[in-house]
Amino acid sequence: MKKTKTLYLTELDLTRLEKHAAADPKMQDMLDDVLERAAIVDSREIPANVVTMNSQVTLVDEASSEQMTWTVVYPPNADFSQGRLNVFSPAGLALLGAKRGERIHFTPPSGTPKALRIEKILYQPEAADDFSL
């Protein structure tokens, strides 16, 4: 059995995620899966190297060396062409709570499993003392 890593969520992110998930049973199931391995912490306690909601991260596809920058956002703000990744997408859920330097594994709609390494976190609201996002 593969050991799953603990991921870290802030209380504020969790509250907002629950609000979005309440409208859609599929999202609720996805959120429940995340919560099974999540540690919930106060927004001011979250380490700066953890991906939270509205964090902007640079990822590297180690197979192709391709770099991409995504911001993890709530569903209404999602726009993949603008790099705004819906948290309830496979990549969004894989990123949420992960740490800089970790590899995330997910299967996008194309069906081909991907592994990306979190190269850097360009912006994390909590580290910037921005608790309003």
C-alpha cells in the first residue's frame, strides 16, 4: 500500500472549499478524499512552502523539462488558458497542500498520468499576510 503524504489546509480555505463543494456531490466526494489525509491548521501557522488556495506555483514536467505556472483558484475564478487552475481539477487537488520540491501525481482529462515537481511557490497568500483572498 502506498503511503499518502499528509497535506496541509488552512481553516479558511477549508471553509471556502466546503461552501463550493456543497453545491456539487462530485466536488464533495473529491473534498472528502482530500480531507482524509489533510491536517487543518490556522492560516497564520501554514508554512510558506505549502501550496494553499490562490497560491501561484511553478511546476516542472521532469519528463519533458517543460515549465508551467499555475494559480490554484476556486471554481468561479478558474480559467485554464490564463493559468488559473480549478482546485477541483485533478491537478488542482494534487497541488493543494503539497510542498515546494514535492512531486505531484495526477491524471488529467487526457487520461495520461502526469508527474510534475513543484519548483517554486511564487506567491502564497498566507506568507504575504493576505488573508482576504
